[in-house]
Amino acid sequence: MALRIRFTHPLRSFDASAELTVERGETLALVGPSGAGKTTVLRVVAGLLRPESGSVTLEGTVLLDTAEGIDVVPEHRRVGYLFQEYALFPHLDVAGNVRFGARGNSRVEELLERFRIGHISRARVHELSGGERQRVALARALARDPAVLLLDEPLSALDTHTRSAVRAELRELLETLDLPTLLVTHDFEDAATLADTVGVISQGQILQLGSPSELVSTPSDPFVATFTGAMVLAGQAIGTQNGLTEVRLDGGLTAWSADRATGPVNLAIYPWDVSLGPSIDGDSRMNHLSAPVTSIARMGNRVRVHVGPVVAEITAVSAERLDLRPGAVVTASFKATATRLFPR
């Protein structure tokens, strides 16, 4: 059965509203900047915030209906909640934390084994690594045998080295749970890795909802494009030629796009759609920019290279082959079909 949410609630500077359905076995992520209203959605589901108007149903049971005066208290909602800082009890050991609120000792033993924390069951919180703390917090959230799982920034407390491994572990776990799962994060990479469906939220409104690949391939506006990793460049669409739109970018550069537009536009292009080379020779792409490299950032086996106003994301092997360094002149190229135009 599904989790269904519909509510409106005034916050400090805007009204937050959401209308969502999360199916059993599905993970839905809300991604957006701090203060966008993401955690408000979790609090409404958990019963920690009564919205001005709305309803929440879970497995066909009404948990909230402001019109009917129904508001089930949090402890009776069968919600598993993983808080951003995990909120583990420092005076309890691992087993004690998992046991808190659990339905029977057999469930505790099962979860200790499932999360591979049985060997540290007597350890205190301060003795645990970041990944171990998260596994303990998840085990505790599931110990109540919840009907829905809520995750608030589940990876934000982890260092960069731990984050990637724990993210893969968490994705594997979520795929095995037969629960609707709702998570919030400010990191699109986390959302895209963990969730089946992603909603981009800003100032309390969900701007676009879809699969991670849909959000990247067809962002609805510049905010969604930027938040999913695109560069957004301002310019003017000045005409068409051979079915392509000519865009004069601010700064004097010209780009071509397969999208149709006229007048002031924003052009979006993702770094992984930009290639680098010593020249344009033999390159069939429509768009080329030769400029000095201004910065190089290594990210594992990938490298982000700033070339003028454009950012390219290439493999470390390609970067080494090109002998990239600040000040070196290279040519950035990208296809007209890889761009998106948004009227300004």
C-alpha cells in the first residue's frame, strides 16, 4: 500500500505545499537547498507538525485529515525516522539503541545481524565510526516494524571517504525493503543514487518530479538544471539556421542549440556533455570554445576543468593525456542537441 501526502502550511517566508504518492517498495527523494521546506514534509508525515490543511494516508489508514479533525499521534503512526544527526542515545550501547522502541528481542537480534553490527553490540556511540552510527540508527528506525521509512539527510554526517561506500550500502538496503521510503537531501547525487523518483523543491514548492534521468535530460527550468549539475549561461537567441537556434552568449561567444527559442534565454549544458581537445580538427560537434584552463578539480577518477565560462567533466586518463594545467589553451566542444534553452 502507498503513502499519500497532500498539505499546505505557511513557513516563515513562503507557503510549503506537497502532493505526493510513494508506492510500497519505492524510494522518493526530495532534493533542494537548505531552508527549501524538505524536512517539513517529513515532519508532517511523522506527526511532528500539524499543517494548516491537508491529509496523510498510509496503507489505507488516515493518519491526518485536517478537514475531519483526524491527527494520529506520532507514536501510533508506525513511522521509522532516521534523523539528520542520527540522534543516538550516548548512555546506551548499540544493542540498547536498537532495542529502544523495538517490538521484541528477536527483532533486535535480527537487525543486529542484518546490519552487520552484532559484533559491536556492546559498544558505546562515541566508539563508532560514521558508517557504523548510520547503520545503528537505521536498525533502530526499523526495529519498530514501521510501515514507512523517513530519512532526513541520511549521508550528510559522513566524511567524503565514507560517504560513497555508505551510499552504496544504503541503496542496497532500500532495494530490499518492502516499504514506501521518503528521504530528503541537498545533494542531487545522493538523491539520484538512492531514489527511484526525485522531486526538486524550492521555497516549499516541488518544481519537477521524475526519475533522475528524466530530470537531467529534460529539466523544467534553470533552477532544476543547475541543481542537477548543469551550467547555465545567459544569452540572446538571435535566429535559426538549418533547424538550430543561434545563441549569442553574454561575453560575445556564440553557441548553437537544437531547442527553439527567441529573445533572452538561459542555455544549460552538463559538464559530462563537454569534451576537451587540443583543437577542433576532426570534431563534428557544432559548438567549440578555445580558451585557457582556469582551474582543475580532481574528483576520484573524474576531473572537472574550467575553460572560460564552460566546465567539462572528463576522465582522469583523458586529463593526463591532454597534459592539462592552468593557463594551457584547449578547445571545449559540445553538441547542439546536448543543450537546453529556457526563456528569461
